[in-house]
Amino acid sequence: MDGRHMQIGEVAARTELSLRTIRHYEETGLVIPSARSQGGFRLYGERDVERLMVIRRMKPLGFTLDQMRDLLEITDRLDAPEGVPDAERAALLDRLREYERAAAGRVQELRTQLSRAEDFAETLRIRLRRARSAG
């Protein structure tokens, strides 16, 4: 991290999350501002933005706050500068794989839903064309 900090408004713009949503994630402990300004304003670093982007990507896939917290704990532990013992690393990677499989499954469900929605929209376009040509 380059040490640069951002206020919540800049973080909101970068992550496309509302101020309220970011504050909610703070209240639930998913993200904690890296620092405070002399005036007491929350300040965020790149790592905080990365955490918020992980959360933002998990949300539409239906992951719960507890699952988000768990995944962030897994990645924090795997990224720890002191490293982790081999057995713990293997267990963390197994848990990470579970999240990857769950995400892939949810993506497939969403693709199916999107395909059905596109089919429905096409059915409506066809009906409209028929109605215009009949009238």
C-alpha cells in the first residue's frame, strides 16, 4: 500500500457503494477504516477498498454477511505476512475452494435466470411485432 488514505466519499465513488452501505459494513465489522483524520473522519486505504470490492462482488451472489466475514478472514489469514503453518494453510485453501464452488454455482444459476429473462423479452418482442403487423 502506498500509504495514501481516502475519505468515505472517494471510497464510495471507487467501489460504487453508497455511504450508508459502507457504514453498514463498518458496523458489522466487515471493513474497518485504516485510520482517522485529525478531525475524526474515517480514512481508508487500498486494502480497505479491496475488501469492499470483495463484499460488493459477493452480495449479488447471495452470500450472507457471516459468509463474507468468513471469506475475508480466510483471505486475511492466507495473506498474513508471517505466513501460516502448512496444515492450517491446507484447511484455509479447502474453505476457499468451497466459496469458489459456491460462487461458480450461483453464477450458473444467474446465467440460467438471465437466459430465461432474455427468452421472455424476445417472446414479448415477437408478440409486439405480430400485433403491429395485424393492426
